Amino acid sequence: MSSLTVDVPYKKRKTYTWLYFLLPSIAIMLVFFIYPIVLTFFYSFTNLALTGESAKELKFIGLDNYIHMFEDPTVKISIWNTLIFLFGSAVIGQQVLGFLIAMLMKHKKKSFRRVIGTIVLAGWVTPEIVCALCLYSFFGDEGTLNAILGFLGITEVAWLYTVPMLTIILANIWHGTAFSMLVFQAALDDVPSEIEEAAVVDGASKWQILTRITIPYIKDTITTNAMLVTLQTLGVFGLIYAMTGGGPGNSTTTLPIFMYNQAFVNYQLGYGTAISMLLLVIGVVLSLFYIRSMKE
């Protein structure tokens, strides 16, 4: 009986000790993550504005912002532009190019890897706004690319006007490919060389080794990197805004650009937060898709 009276309080103390260590993390998550999401969700059902009659009194307007959002043709254009930008620069561009560069550097000398790695990392470490200005100067009417074309006797092209979506996709690929390269480089270094050597002895080609050994071995890394790059690209704002401002017209207006215009240009914060909730839902859906792919 005496042992029971001593052990039970000790077990209770031991059971709840972990909670004290988690309290700081829980508090930070509540203040900086959960609270802003809940507040944004609430404001999306209000008429919150910075100017006009709506700014005088905050009112709950129900689903009016969401109804207006799905009736707005610009929202549909923005969703389509977001998906094109996301698929072109993240899913295809950064993933594929990062993997190819990582494969190129596999089993190469350290000096070669340092040179290539430094060149690719230069775009990643450059601040987004600086990257946008550099690519704007490159694709501008009197920029570097047109200077090269003129030197070669080729007709100059107004890149930012004729193919604006392509320019921002290429800019984001240049800016973010280094992240995928580093992730894939670390994963490829962990692929056992014995398996590849055994496949070579068995007569497997380089393509067979790549598709049947290398890619299946780093499948989880590919999915994880795709999810991270997708979420990063989904929120890209400064690069697009500095290069095209969402134009010409609405040709490069993605959801972050449209949300900014409604919230801070038109001062309709309630409508802008409703658009941000749509952006959040898209991010959650894509994340769940990637997580399910990893389980499969």
C-alpha cells in the first residue's frame, strides 16, 4: 500500500512533465500562427475597409465577400495565372532543373561542384526584389537579351509585353532552383553506389538506372521538395509585382497580386482577406495531395 501511495503521484507528475516543455512552442504557435488565421478568417466575413463608409463601422456581412469573389471574372483569371505560374516555375522548372543540375554534379570533383553550386546559389541568395530588378533589366525593351539579339541581327522582342508570364516563370526558376538542387544533391549522395554498380554489371543502361533505381530511391525526397517549392511559389509576390505589376492588363495577375490590389490599393481589406483564404485553401489542398502521394 505504501508503494502505491508513492508511485501514483510520481507517475502523474511524470505524465504531464512534457507539457511544461511544450508550453513555449504552443504559445508561439497560438500567437503567431493560429491567431492570425482565425482573425483573417473572421475579417473575411466583414466589410473591413480603410476608407469610405465601411471604414467607420465594422459589420458582419456573411458570405458577401465570397459571393462577390466567385462572381468576379478577375478572380478566375488570377486562379488560372497562379496555376500556370505554379506549374511552370515550381513543378516543372525548379524541380526538373534542380534535379538535372544535381545529377550533373553527382560523382564530380569538389572543385567542379563548388563552381556550379556557387553559380546556381547566386540566384537563390539574391533578395527577391533585387532578383526582379535584374531580370527586368535582362528582359526589358533595352535590356541585355534584346542587346544580344540585336548584335546577332535578330529582331528585338518586347518580352515583358508579348510573353510576360514566361518572363516571370523564368525569373522565378532562376531565383529558386538552387533550393531544389541542394535537396536533390543531398538525396543523390545517399543513394548506395553498390546498387548502381551491381545494375551496371547486370547490363542496365544509364536510363534504366535513373528510372528504376535512383528516382524510386529518392521518391519521398522528390515529393517533399515538390511540396515545399509549391508552397513557396504559391506566395510569390515581390518578384511579379516588381517585374510586371500584374500586367499588362491582368495577364500576370496571380492571387497574391490580386489580393494586394484589393486590400491595399482599393482599401477593401475584408474582400482582400477573403481572397487570402482562397489562397490558403489552395495551399492546403496541394499539401494534402503531396502528403497522400508520399503515403502511397
